[in-house]
Amino acid sequence: MSKVKTKRHSISLDMTAMCDMAFLLLTFFILTAKMKVPEPAQFDVPSSISTDKYEEKNLIRISISGDDRIFLTVPDQTLRREMIDAYANTFKVNLTNEQKMAFELTETFGMQKSDLISYLAQSAEVRKKFPQSGIPADSTNNELEQWIATATGVRPELTIAIKGDKDANYSKFGEVIATLKKRRIYAFSLVTSLEAKPANL
Amino acid sequence: MAEINTGDGGGKGGKKRSKKVSTKVDMTPMVDLAFLLITFFMLATTLTKQQKFDFGVPPDIKDPKELPELKASNAITVILGKDNLVYWYVMNQDGSTDFHETDFSDDGIRATLLERKKAVGENLNVIIKPMKDSKYKNLIDIIDELAILGIGKKAMVEATPDDVKLVQAENASVN
């Protein structure tokens, strides 16, 4: 008796549909992903149990790095343009249109006024490596206040977030708070990373 | 299927048919790659989200008469010192204070605050006094402790020279 031959089925599937779907999703995620802009300093933020989402809408952010330098981040490009125009007007700084364009492309900066002017005159490559010593916010030379005044002057409904590194000293944070108080800003948000709420309570 | 059949129905000496090449491509590696990238972009977009919490500071009050009245026994003062140390005291009825040193562990400041919350109830006021040499993280930690314990009444004031003296005295007595 001859053996009954089982008919061999091909196991190759038609992957076209799956591939289509995968690439559709891929395209979606690539388009929605926001490119992370390189920041002049790293910020390792402390954790808290707060679950409020931090969104960069209508907001400027004051960051304090671990070595106590103060940076200002303006995520909105049109606001940056309005700010530099207003700043140049108020503080009588002569800036060319190229320099203003350069400021428009600078999301985060942390340097005093004189450094900023020479920074804006550099090419994009040099700007990336430009040493940033932080915005002065002490009582003798409070440039941070000037920037906040400029920003809130241009857009009064602006909110302010503070993002501090774990290792930042409280004294620097105190300077920032004192500056905000001077501008009559008493409410702001602090940026944190998520931490699980302890269960044994 | 859709080819145009030319010729005379397979007669001898007909035209040579071009060999049909299968157009099927093995898509498996392509799908693998696509899913790998999808995973990457999904994780990269959702995991970088940060949280925030809203924080307020009271305006500076020049006139002491405008200061809100506070029952001393309802208040606990927490001083943030250097090296992640926390000091706390409660003012007693007779004006004396017990000064304690603790840390940010579960049995440290959290246990203290929990105990005070049980003793005083909803009226507990926490006065946070960060010293100049404390870290920003300490401040976030203590505010977070209050959020965990559900203590809504808090105030942040800078440490006074008296507080600094108390902390120094405490450190001297330990050493």
C-alpha cells in the first residue's frame, strides 16, 4: 500500500497588507514626533507624584542647570521674534536682521547681554559650541527680569515654568523666585518627572 | 491571467513566450524593520513627556499686621539643610521648641508629618524654610511629601538667621 501523501501547503503569507499598515503607522509616528532640540545643558529633573502634563503652549521656561546657570527657553518661534524686537527697542540694542533671525532660531539661551550680541553674530556652527555662562539674576545685575518683563510685555497671558536640575542649589532657585516676585508673578509651575505614589499609606 | 495571448493557439513553430518571472518579494524583513521603527517612535514620543505641578509663592508683606494669624501649635516648621538633611520643630504652648534632625527616608520626615497631621488634623500648616546650601531637589521632595500626605496648607519662606543658628547648634551637639 502506498502511503497517503499529505498535500504540502505553502506557509508563505502575503505580507503586503501588513507592510502597508506598518508603514502607515510609521509615517504617522514620524510626523507627530517632535524633534528634540539640543539644549546647551543637561537637566536631570527631580521626580514627584504629580501627573499634570507639562505642555509647552504659551509658556516660557526658566531652567537651572546642575552647575547653577540660568537658561531661558522660549518654545514659540513667533514669540521669540516678538521678544527680540521688543528687547532691542527697550534696551537700545542695535541688532541687524540677521542677528534677530539667529535669535529666532535659538530656543534656549543662557548668557548675559554682551555675550548674547556676539553669540548672535556667529555662524550656526559656532553658536552650537558657544560657552554659555547663564543669565545673571542677582540683585546687582538682573537680566532675567528684563527678559521676563519683555516676554510678559509682548504676551501678557504667558505662563512660566521652572525646570531645575536635581543638583541645582536652592540659592539660585531663590534668585529666580525673587525675580518673578519683582515682576508680580506669584504662580508658576515646576517641571518634574513622574514617580510612583507610595502605596503604604 | 491578463497576458495577451498572441499567436495561433500553441501551434508548432509559434512565437517564443517570454518566461514569466514571479513578482512576489519576500516582505518579512521589511515588515520587521517597519515595526522596529514604529516601536522606537512610539516609545520615544510618549516616554519623554514630563510632568509639572503648580506652585505659588505669597507676595512679600512689608507690614507685619497684614500677616495671617497662625496658631503656633498648628504649625510645623521644616528647615531644609545641606546634605539632604531636614530639621523640624514645633512651637510649644510656652514658646519653647524641640529641634529635631531627620532625613527624606520613609521613616524620616514623612513619619513626622503624618504624626503631626494625625495630632492636629486639617489645620496643620507646614512652613518650609530652605537654607541657602540646600538643593532644589530637597524643595521638590518636601512639597511632594506634602502632596503625598494630602497636606494643602504650606508656605515657603527663606530661612532666617535664627533658623541657621538653630541648625548650627544642632550640628554642633551631634558632633
